[in-house]
Amino acid sequence: MSENLLRVTNVQTYYKVIQDMGSGFGTYIIGMSLSLEDGRMFSLVNIPADVAEAIRIYNDGEVPPRRQSLFSFLMNHEEFKDIIGKTLKRIIIDELDQTNGLYTASVEFESEGLNISIKMIPSHAIYLGIISGKPIYVSKKLADMEEQNQEHGGSNDDEDDDEGEEQ
């Protein structure tokens, strides 16, 4: 692509347990793995549990639970999906704030010749792309940065926190 974008071909969520061997106390990290068209993986961590669960339910073809989150409800609301699908053009994960390690996604809408791009938390933007069937991209520059970080033994858990903007 002329914009140096890599298309996301698959989205999977995961839960990773982190345990302190000394105390036995632990916590978990909720993440999202994006398969890119060039064969690489791009990861986001610390995504909201309700977004991850809605995407997992969608991917697995499960019936949503009786007590649903907003995300699982909207994923099964055909009218909402139709409205979003009519104007949403694409999602691009295209920014990383080096000072706080937060990614940002541009969500592009187009309606009646008017183009609008808004910045969103990546997991929320990816969710919209999934339910509307619109393409999701990652900037090649960000994919290259993550690959270099992993090659040099760095953990991307600190850099990929895409949810700090809500605080």
C-alpha cells in the first residue's frame, strides 16, 4: 500500500497470568494479537475485559451471555452494525506516544462526500472494524518498532498499553 500500512487478517484476544513467585500473588493481562498480512504479529495489552470478551464470543460464534456488556450487546444489534457499516471506512493503528506508551487509532468515516477521522482507543476501534466488516490496518512503522523491540529482548507489555486514555 502506498501509505505503508499492513492489513490485519485476524484478531484474537488472550489472557496472560503474571504471578510473583515469591509471594504467590498474581494478576492477569488481557491482550489482543493482530495477525498482519506480512506474517508478523502485532500485540496490544491491557485492553478492557468487556471488549476482549465480546470479540472472543464473536470469534468463537458463541451465544452472548444472558448478562451482556454494552460491547456484546452491540455486536449482536444488526441495526447498529448497519449504521456503523454505512459510514465507517477503515481503522488504522497509527500512533504511539513514546512518553506514556499508548497507541492510538485513526477511525475514518465517509458519508455523502464528507471524510472525518477521529482518534480512538485501539481496542475500541478494532471492535468497530470487526462488527462492521471494515478493514483494520497497522502502520508499518509501528509493526517494525514492535519487531525491533522483541528482537532486542524487550517486552512490549509496557509499550502496548492502549487503554490509559480512559483514566
